[in-house]
Amino acid sequence: MSTPQGARARARIEVTAAIKEEAGRRLAAEGAAKLSLRAVARELGMVSSALYRYFPSRDDLLTALIIDAYDSLGERAEAAHTVVADAGAGPVRRWVAVCEAVRGWALDRPHEYALIYGSPVPGYSAPQSTVPAAARVGLLLIGIVRDAGQGPGLAPLPLPAELRPEAERMAADLAPDLPPETVAALVAAWAQLYGLVGFEVFGQFHRVVEDREPFFRHAVTGLAHGVGLREGG
Amino acid sequence: MSTPQGARARARIEVTAAIKEEAGRRLAAEGAAKLSLRAVARELGMVSSALYRYFPSRDDLLTALIIDAYDSLGERAEAAHTVVADAGAGPVRRWVAVCEAVRGWALDRPHEYALIYGSPVPGYSAPQSTVPAAARVGLLLIGIVRDAGQGPGLAPLPLPAELRPEAERMAADLAPDLPPETVAALVAAWAQLYGLVGFEVFGQFHRVVEDREPFFRHAVTGLAHGVGLREGG
DNA sequence: GCATGGCAAGAGCGGTGCTCTCTTTTTTGT
DNA sequence: ACAAAAAAGAGAGCACCGCTCTTGCCATGC
């Protein structure tokens, strides 16, 4: 039936969604630190204590918003990748497109970006439930490298001996079909990408980099080369 | 005399220092978000309103802590550089030493790291007074590249046409004696360094990278190569 | 048809940043 | 030397916050 649990459960779902929606608005407008349950409740015309029927604490509400943010970012990155992949672009152009999608999303929603990649909310540690959503962009980047195949001579920096065991462990975990040096380079590039995006979103480039789009494109192209991607594929 | 302004000014300096010290302790212990003026005042045996005679607002206290954090980081990086430079190390080893100092400092004082390189405190924008302290690590990295000289053929990625004007502007601002492609690569490496450090400090490498020290060393060695440094150079 | 369980409401606790007033103490100017 | 002025501490108070507990209502499910 269309009312599988009766009108009551239906209302619960709607109220839950309304809370998340309003909380998302306030998050986008003022940031996570200023997100208050009382304000959300006030805006929704309910009393603050009623909100605790839906989210046991402020942190649980934040968790819901975090998962939404990861999903929104992952979706945007995947969409951007699909567009250029369908146009027949090579691996470097696909890599750059994904990076630019991440940057664009972060600049559009700086507070959501801060929520997932900024300082962790104190006393709060992301529950396991955020992991799949959080992994989407990483998987996308791995996929691009996998699709490109790895011609000999295009390999990234050779691994120093001290890193080889860890690189092999990472490769076994993340992409058993890729050589360990590629996986190590990928993980580093992944972190470095968020360094570039974070510096821009958090204002660290203020009065340092002015024309940021070409700068970013150039930097992530360097990242692509670092993991072994070349124009030809 | 030893009391150039009388006992009053002397006391003011001491109380100010005590406030900053206690605030720093609480910051290190619990993070910026949980830093409360009232708690600091309580710990110091004064009433909260008295604290406003020394810091007009919580944000001003945070600003003082931010400057201290930048200085502490800069000092540690400079000390690390001095050690390896005095030992006659080449540019790559000096670069890596500075990066490792940044990482070590961040891991030692995650909350201070979050304060200066994490999500900006909402409604707060760092005043101009933080700029010199914030620039120290960057200047150090520029200095290493400058000292290395730039042999031909070791240059970083050639600049695309769209980035050339901006790269020349950055070079004029930051290091007029270095070629624009080197400066662009330097700024990118600077941001990427903090991506690597931030991911580790903020727990993004949890269950992804386990043996982090060699991984970091390898990644920042790659960064050094990216700006044109080579072992011999 | 009625007991039950989900839900909104309200009061209240302990905490926050910040302001204002009042008093005391020190510095400064004549 | 003494009064005026500046600086500092204390306390009350405002408007918030997260969160808990109790109360009473009302729709739902037996």
C-alpha cells in the first residue's frame, strides 16, 4: 500500500525531512557551529524539546547532514565524470573534471565542505555510517586510473623500501589490481586535492592566488601526472 | 627603572599572559569550540566580566592564540631547517625536514593546527595582524628553492597560457627572483602539504594509511620534485 | 471502545558570551 | 599633597544554548 505504516509513520518521515531541510538551510547560511536545535525548532513552529523525538542530540542531526553532504559531493563528482567520459575525454581530462567538480561543490557550499573536511566537530567522531558516502570521490579517482591502464614508464615515483609494505597493504585494501606505487601516489594525490580545495575555501589563498581557476586546473593536472596519467591515456 | 610604567602596567602584562596561558591549556585540551571565557576566568579565580578588560571578546582571545600558534609552528619549522642545513643537507632533505616539522607540530597540537588551518571560526576573519606569523613556513619553503638555484631542465610543469599572467603576478609578489612556473608550483605544493597534514590530523586517513610517517616522507619528496628540487641540486 | 504508546509542550538546569553599573584602587596633573 | 581621572574588579542581568523530565493530549491498534 501507499501508507505502509499508517499516517503516523508518514508524519514522522515528513517531520524528520523538514527538520533536516531547515537545519541544512541554517547550516548553509551560518555554519555548523551556529546551528542550534532551538533555532531550527523555532523556525518550524515547534518547541525545542519536541525535536529530540526525531534526533536524540545535536550531534545526530549533524551526522545526518554530514552524510547528505558526502552524498551531494559524490553525486556532483560522479555527474561531472560521466559528462566528460561520455564525451570521450582521456584520463587526464576526466581526472581534472572530477577535481573541478569537487572544487566547485566546495565553493558553492563552504559550510558543508567545512563540515566534512574541516576541523572535526569537537567531541564528535563520525560514525561508521558515513564511510560509504565519504568514499565515493576516492573510488571515482581510483576508477579513472584503473581505466587508463598503466603503461610502463608512466609509473609514479618508485617506492622507497620503507614504504613498500605499507603501499602493498594499501593496494590490497583499495585496488588490488593496481601497482602499489600507483596506489600510494593516488592516496597522496587525494589528500593533496583537498589541500588545494581547502586552502581556497578557507581563505588561505587570500592575496596570494587571485585567478584561482586556472591555478587549480594547473595544480590538479600536476596531480594527475603524479599518479601516472598522461594525455594519451 | 625596572618599573617603567608602574605596578599597574606590570600587573596588566602578567594577567594578560596568565589568561593567554590558561586559554592555551584549555585549547590544547578541548579545542577552540569548547574554549569558554567563563571557564578561563573561573580557573584564574576572577569573575568573567573582568576578563573583558583584557580581551574585548572571545574572538580577540582566539586571535591571540592564533598568532601564538603560527609563531610556534614557524619556529619549529625554522629550527628543523636549521638543523639539517647546518648538517650540509641538500635542498630535498631540507624541504622534507621542514615538511616533517610541520607534520610533527600538527600531530603534537591538533587543536592549534585546527585553529589555524581548519575550518575558520564562524563569523570570524583573521585580522591582518596574523599575516606575518602565518607566512613563516611559506617563506622558509621559498628560501629552500631559492638557495637550490634552478638548473635548466629541472623546472616544474610548463605553465599553460591561461595561467601565465597570474603566475607572473604571484612571482612578482612572492619571489621576484624565481621563475613564474616555480612560484606557481611552490604555492601549489604549499597547499598540498597542508592537505597531507590535515588529512592525517583530522582522521581522514583512518583505516586508509596506517604507517603514516614513511607515507608522508614519500609524498613530500614528490612535492619537492614537483617544485624542481633534485637530490644533487 | 478503550488502553497504549507516540508526541508536543512547558518548565527547568547548568552553561555560554556579553553588557552595565557600582565600587575600589592606582595613576596622573596641578 | 591632594583632587581628578583612569583603570580594574565584582556582581547582577540579558538572551541565548543543549538537554532532561514531567504532563497531558490524541490517534492508533487491539
